[in-house]
Amino acid sequence: MFHAQLRFQDGAALSVPVETGEALAEAAARQDLPMRHDCLSGDCGACLCRATSGKTESDPTGLLSSEEEAEGLRLGCQTRLASDAIFELDYPLHPTPSAAGRYEAQVIALERLNPTTSRLVLHLENAEDLTFAPGQYVRLRPPGLRVARPYSIASTPDALPEMELLIRHVAGGTISGWLEDQAEVGQKVRLQAPLGGFALDDRSPCQIFIGGGTGLSPLLSMIRAARGRSGRRLLCFGCTAPPDLFHMEELRALEAERPDLEVRIAVMRGAPTGTETGTAVDLLRQEDLEPGCAVHLCGPPAMVAAAQQFLRDAGVAPHAIRAERFAPRA
């Protein structure tokens, strides 16, 4: 048996006894320790951590690049210990989100924001004990369907029992088909929540958010929740073409009312007034990367990879870069 020390963002630490051959996240779950996880199969990235000391053995995963593995990033569900080890987690121990539970919810608003995106607002039942951290996600299962799909929460914890989800339509997708043909206000759906380890680095005086498409969801939750807090915040948001843009009025309203926030928006072609031509990554400039800044990424895999490469080349420390990871599914 080996021991893993989990070091949380707020400085708290816990020791986890790990059996030989046992995955780190499985050991933490077995002992009811608050290491966040979901699938335990290497598909969701919820149990992401950074090994800073000790020897580990990990199964191959498509969610982490060779560069990220070299920087110490590990999926706890795919990592076994070969010695005592220390792992850093990107979220605080306190306050701890509630344990993942199952909830019923009613659709109270359904809006097609553009040809590829829908806004779904739910009213959760019996959610008095539900708490989540901005950046976390839910698994949504509509009525009559056997599958559930993960969607980041765009609203803030203060908005509960209401919850906003931004959902991208995928050709042939199960949830997309439900949204297009069956979903309506008043319907009941089921949720598993809260899930995920993507979290705001609130220790930094400078927070940068880079999002593409519905990757805006967890970033928007973080930005909305930071209202009234000190610090500098920059959102770089990109879409493919003008018809793919959404929440433009809210983003500009947030920027106008909050001196701490700057919003930059880009489309890859046909940029309308008030936007730039390019990707969300193209909106980032070297002078934005002041010492101590923390960068939060969420969007298509190609966008996330391009942002990570830009940040590495610019000298941003690996521990200052956070990315949400999902294996794409229909």
C-alpha cells in the first residue's frame, strides 16, 4: 500500500491510502474523500489532478496530450501509485460541493439561440441541499431516453433552484433530436449533479477565459459568480461564423456594468461590427499574460489545443492553465 497526499487549491490537504493496483480516484471514492470524479473510465476528465512528487503509472488516455502528461497532469481514475505521491487539485476543499445526486427538474424555458445552440432553463425539484461550484456540469436525461449527456452549467449557484444549460446541436445527436422534435416547456427531465473538477482559480488577480461555442457555459458561470469581486478578467469568445454567435447582448451588458471585465469576440469569417476576424485564441495578446494570471479554457478540442500551445510558447506556467475536457459524443 502507498499513500497519496491530495493538496487542494485553498491549501488544505488529505492523505489517501491507496492499495497496490488501485486507481487513485477509486481509492478516494471508496473512502468517501472529496476528490471529484464522474465516469471513472477516463472519458470525462472530472478527476484531473497534477502529480508533483512520487512515481505513478497511468493507462493511456485520449484526453491528455503527451505535453500535459510530461507536465504532471493525470486522470485519477487511470493512475496507480508506484510510491507515495503528492497530487495537486484545481479546486478548494472548502466549500465542498454536495455529493452527486439525482434530481428531477421541469423545463421552464427553451430557446433556440441560433441554428446550432439552444438555451435550456430548468427548475430543480427537491434541490435544497444541492450546491455546486461554477465550472461544474450535470448529466441530463430527457424523458423516454435511456442515455444521459454531460452539459456544463451556465448559471450561478445563487440562481438555484433554476439552472441554465447551453446545448450545442449535433447532427444525429440523441439530445439534439429531443430538443428539435420533442422538448417543450413543462416537461420533466432527470439530472445527475453536480459533477466535474473544472474550477475557477480565484487566487489569481488576473483571470483569463477562452471559450469557443458552448464552451462559453462554464466560463459564463464563473464570470457571473465573480460579480463584485476584485481583480481583472478577460473573456475571449469565438465562433465559426456570425450565425453561430449567441448571448452577445448579455456579454456586452456585463462588460458595460463591470469595470473588472473585458470581453473580446471573434468569428472565423464574416466578422460583424464589434467583433474581430479569427479564433478565440487569436484574441489573446502577449501583454494580456501578466505575471500570476490564470487561464481557463473550454471549447472544441482543436481550440483548446491551440490555446495551450500559444500559452506554453508565451511562457505561461503549466499550473496556471486549466481546461475542461470531454470526449465528444453524439
